[in-house]
Amino acid sequence: LKSFIKSSRPISKMSIYLEPKQRETLFETHNDSALSVKNVFYNDKRIDTETIGPRGNTSKLYSKKPLSIQLSRKFKFQEFEASHILILSYPMDLGTYKAFNAFKLLNKLNLFPFKFELIELYANSLSKGIYLLFELNKDFFLSEKKSHFVIRQSLAKNEIVYKEPQIKHKQIQLIFSKIHLLLSSPMSP
């Protein structure tokens, strides 16, 4: 366990420079709007971004907002390369460290091999705390695991993500409805 914990790299720094109205929209309201923000840096290297927006239906109410960032092109982070990233937060920095170590252990056991790292997030030079930087999980499954599609359940809706154009929406809906029927039916003795 000691060698597992010691193998952690230093925490990277991500800086976002926002206009006052952008800062309010992103961090101080419960707005769903994605913003065009061009001044984003990772360890002092500029990241070409398209949009930054809140992530999650209920977590956007948290004091530490999780974010979704769409990049203009792939960027090489410390642990991975991605064109769409998630910055996940936990209410307390200790919770983030616990989640990081849990994800790291699951990764080492090859049970949850997503790519992620710890960052300290800054908005206009003020620390927002420790966050987890993740590759977008649908990208992981579509590229790394060679999945043909991803079905994602959320509180608000079922989201279906395609990789192969020959897969028809009705086929996926049929598969999803059968899975839902199996999961919601009472178990027989």
C-alpha cells in the first residue's frame, strides 16, 4: 500500500481566466450554459478550448462545481491525451483524495481503467480547490474498449452515444428496453 501511495505524481495546476459575468455563470449560479473561454492553462501551457460548462444535473448545486471542457483539439495532459475532459469535484478536498486513491486502485486492478489525475483548479488566480481531471468516459469506451455504442443513464434522460453509423437508434432502444425490463422485473425464486 505504501508503494501504491508513493507512486503518485505531483498535483498539476489548471488555470481559467474569466470575465466577471463568466465567473458568475460558471461558479456562482446553477446555469447550464456552456461558455466560450479562451484563457485556459494546464501547468502554464495554453489549452485551446471551445466551451466550458457545468457538468451533472444535481452536482451543479454543489459549492465546488464539476465542469465539462470541450477542447478544440487533443491536448497532452500528464496522464493522458484528450479532446474532451471532465473536472470532477467533491465537497471536501479530503473526499477528492479518497476518490483519487479508490480510482487509482480500481485502475491498478484493471476494473476501472479510465485515465485521470489530480489538479488544483484556479479561477482568476484564486484556488477553487483540488479536483479530479478525467478523460470523458464515453470517449474511453468508444476508443480504448472499441465499443460500438455507449448507453448512459442519467437522472434526466437516457443518453445514447453512437460510434458506428450503421447501428440504428431503434435497435439500441430495443436492447435498452429489454435490459430495463430485465432489471425492473421481480426476481423469480
